[in-house]
Amino acid sequence: MGQMKKVLLLFLFLTFSVDIMGTASAAPYEGYNYSFWGDTMTAPLPFLPDRLVDGNQLNIGPFKDPEDFTVTNDNEIYVVDTGNNRIVAMDANWKLIREITTFQNGDKEDVFNQPSGIFINDKQQMYIADTGSKRIIVLTLDGKFVREVGAPKSDVLREGFVYMPAKVVVDSADRIYVISTGGYDGIVQFSSGGTFTGFIGLSQVRFNPVDLFWKQISTKEQRSKMELFIPSEFSNVDIDQDGFLYATSAEEFGTPMRRLNPSGIDVLRREGYIPIAGDLHVGFNGSRMGPSKFISAAVEPNGIYSALDSTRGRIFTYDRDGNLLYQFGSIGEQFGNFNNPVEIDTMGDQMIVLDKGFRQLTVFKPTLYGKVVKEAAIATEEGDEKKATAAWEEARKLNNNLEIAYLGVGKTELREGNNVKAMENFKLGTHRNYYSRAFERFRKDYMWNHFGTIAVIILVVIAAIVVALRLRKPKTEEPGVIGTAWETIFHPFRGFWDVKYEQKGRVWLALVILLLLAVLSILKQQYSGIIFNLNVMVYDAKTMDAVKFVLVPFFLWCIANWSLTTLMDGEGKFKDIVTVTGYALVPLVLVQVPLIVLSNILTVKEASFHALLQNFAGIWFLWLIFVGMQTVHQYTIKKTVVTMGLTMVVIGIFLFIGLLFTALLQEMLAFGSTIYKEAMFRIGEG
């Protein structure tokens, strides 16, 4: 009997465990994040759906087209039930507090007319954007009328401006900021007394260059029928504790999220390695196509903010620097999915989403992963190194793909002065700017501690160069095969003349130079510092890059130039073109090792020196190839320039033909494979 009891208890325990595991993994969406390279990486879910709240549960009838809601400092929730022209208030336990449908406005009883926005300030006053009445209504939390702010009146308003208040926020000085539907002038601003003071945050006009070209050449009548170039309008707005506005824009491209200061200037930090724009990889077919469209933002006191994407029903959360912490949510029919999400806000550690389509609030609770990542981001922002390191390490255990965890640990190590460890973490997190800061400190300390040794090495090198120059004997004999290649660098006209007409050029030497450049290019990709080459994080040899960017362009140039110059009276043979082009590569070969060295000792601030050396070598190469082509073909300067330009055109034609041939070959192989499979299927049936 005791044995049966143990078996029964074990069975119940396993059943309960499986049920818990199934519930935890039964979220109707998948967790993912993005790597530095933009690849989608699997990630644990930061939030899971906890409960649904609708009007029927509150015994007040269903919501109808709800447009907005807000959470007070006392964790009370106020919903704008637009279709029913009412405000519904609930407590933290989702129990009905009150339902506001009317209010006493002076001597008359007043009602709402399609309200669509709400904000509650620290003075416990409720600002409601009453869209149908084109006014902002100010009430106490129990529904007593305070005042109303009407439509803006000013001579500066453009002709045709229509005021349709949709969203509203108020700062600590009682200045009112309103989003007007259909208004592309910016955010409407009122003083604390309700006087219109202007617009802030006007977006820049974005247009297609092709459309602009057609407008320039079209007639006045044609232009009148074309679409106007107007700024994008804001879709929503929130405000942080410092008075900065977080404004969202539903534009598909550009800046869908802005942080506006009192002057209307966007000061949002964008220091993350992916843009603050929602999904990176989007489809352009199906019902949910195109880029993410931000329609709401929720700002927390710690600088963390979330944005709601209406395209795919996802919520993206970023830290103050603009690093993506996590995302969750999707459109669907299951528990936790959305139909038409319109607003988000937070209540403690919970995330709440208002779904206009399902006419309900969806409440999400954080998972362990979501709690740890948020705790780590807050501790990093507050400078609590010990807590931040522990939290990021825990987050990294839960998600090996979380590159921002390395960034967080690196920041902590940097604050504590552990420059080497900070560099290691910034490298793993592929964040070159912070890596540069840590490396600059490390370099300063190293040079200070080893100044004597470094000074002696520099003096010895200088002395060795001086002695070598003084002991060097002037050459009287003619340069040999290798000497001719060297001579072309400093005396290109004489050098290339010797290559062509004195028969001192060698094809094998040109190919050796080409091969050397390819090898050095691979070494450069592998051993350059992370500040100048993030390919150092890719642990393959990058041999194909050397083929694509060194060998293929070289032979394409030679073949295209030879094909063209044979028709343009060029005297150079194919071997002459190969030799001259190979010799012209010498500056690029010489500069690779110095570039590798510099990339490991310079910081981001000193990147101009690295670029200067690289650009100098490139200009030197172009000068040599120009002189070489002019010399071997015996062209004038003008004809040489034209020929080189036409050579690039021919290369483009070759590439087009190559791509076309490859595509046709793939189609033929696919067709042949289909016929073979069909034949084998028929034979099998027979």
C-alpha cells in the first residue's frame, strides 16, 4: 500500500511538472533578438500573458473601440472607452472604481464626444482628448470638471489646419502637448493657462528622389495631381519624469521614435548596433507586410522604454542608450495574441496592452529572463557595478545569444578600472566605441608604465635607419626585374616604359604581387583591431573575400581593358596589361602591414590617421594604373581617361552577363531535376 502511495505521488508530481512546463512554453509567440550582424537569434521570452480584462468582467458592458488608457502612480487604470463615450477606472486588482460618462460643466451636464486620449498628472488631474468636440477636458479623478482647453487660435496656423486632438500629455509645469490626427505640423503645445504657443518636433519632409525628378519636369497641371511631399505626422506621445517627449511616428522609414527636448530637438540616444525601428527582417507580401510601425510608447522612470508595433503586434523594449533588450507579442487568435493593439503602459513590473480589436486589456507578467535583463539594465544605468555584473552574468546564462550582456559587464569593468576585462567583454559584445574607450585607458596606462622601454626602442629604430642610410651605396647599374617593379612606384613613366619597351616586366612577378596582396588582405581581415575591422569576430579565413575583392576585380580589369583597347588602337598586349596592373598594386601591398599595426594601436578618435594612410595608398595605386595604361597603350591623357571609364562599363557588362548566365543555368538545372524526378516517379508507378 505504501509503495502504491509513492507511485501515485510520483505520478501526480510528474503530471504537475509537465503541466507547468507546458504552460510556460505555451506562449503564442516566439522570443528572439538580433545579433550585431542583424541575424535573428533565439531568445527566451521576457513576458508571458497573465490575464485578460474587458468590460463584461466589470459588469459595465463590453468596451467599444477603446483607444487609450493610462496607469496612475497609485496603480489605478483609466481606460478611454471611445465607442461608449466613457472613462472606466479600475484599481490594481482590476476591480471597478468608477465609470465616468457625464460631468457637470458649469450650469449644464456635459458628455464626451469620441474621446481618444488620456493623461493623468502628479496633481491627480485627468486630461482627456475629446476628439469629437475638438477640446481637452480636465477633470479630477472622481469626474469633477476643472476646465477645458479649446482649439488653438493663432495667425501662424496654416490655411486648412484642422484640429483633431487624439493624444495628450502634460509636463511638470502644466504645459500641454497634443497630437492632432492628420496634423503634420508637429505636436501642438499649449501653456499652463491653455494658450496656444506653437508646434514642436516638426518632422523633416521625406521623398523619393525619382518622384522629385518627375515633379521638376512636370507641368503645373500634372504636379497638381501628384502626391504632395509633406512631413510625417506623429501617432502617439508619452512623457518621462524629466519632461522629455517620446513621440512615435507610423512612418515606414526614417525615425519612428523620437525623444524631444523642450525645444523640439530629437535627443534620443541611438548607440545600439541595430536601429530603433522594430523588426529588422520584414516581408513585403502577405497580410502583415512591411516595416514595423510604432503607434505607442511606454516610458519608465529608469530610462527604459517600450514601443508598440501595429504591423505585427510586437513590443520592443530598449534601454536609455537605445540597445534592444527584448521583444515579445504577435497578432493572432490565441490567449496573449492581439487583433488590433493600440496602446501600451506599465504597472510595476507588468506590461499592459489595450487591444481595440478584441476590446480588452491584456496583462503580461515578466519571466525570470525578463526580470533579470531589466534589473541588469537598471543597475548599469545607476552605476551599481556589483549588482549589474551579477545580473548580466545571470542573463547570459539564460541566453547565450544576448550580446548586450557582454556590453553591460564591460561597462561595469570599465567603471572599476579593469580595462583588459572590459576590452574582452566589449569585443565579445562587438561594441567598438566602448572597446575604444577601454583600449585608450589601457594604452595610456601601458605607455606610462613602460615609457623608458618604449623610448629606447624608438631611439634604436631611428638610429638604425640613419646608419643604414649613411652606409647605403648609390647604385650605378640598371635595375633588374624586381628593381623595375620598385622603380615604377617612384618613377612610373620611366618604369612602365622599361616594362613595355625594354622588356623588363615579368608576368610572373605581377602575379606574385597579386597573390601577396590577396594573402595580406586575408591577414588584414583576421588581425586588424576590432575598432577598424569587426570581421575579426568572424572566425573563418575569409578566403572567398580575397577572391571576390582582389583576384576577380584584377582579372576582370585586365580582360575588359584588353578587349576594349584592341578596338581603340591600343599598343599594349594582354601580358603587358597584366604586368602593369600587377606592378601598380605595389602601394596597396606595402600599406597592408602598417594598416594592421595601426589598427591595433589607434582608437576611434584617431581613425582619421588610418583612413589617411589607406586613402593615400588608393590614390597612389590609381595614379600608377593611369600612367601604366597611358604608357603601354601610347594614349593621350584624355583618351586614357575615357578608356579607363569605358573599361569599368565593360566590367559591368561582363558581370551582368555572368549573373544572367548563372541564373539561366540554375533554371536549367532545376528544370532537369524536375524532369528526372517525374520520370523516376512514373517508372516507379509502372
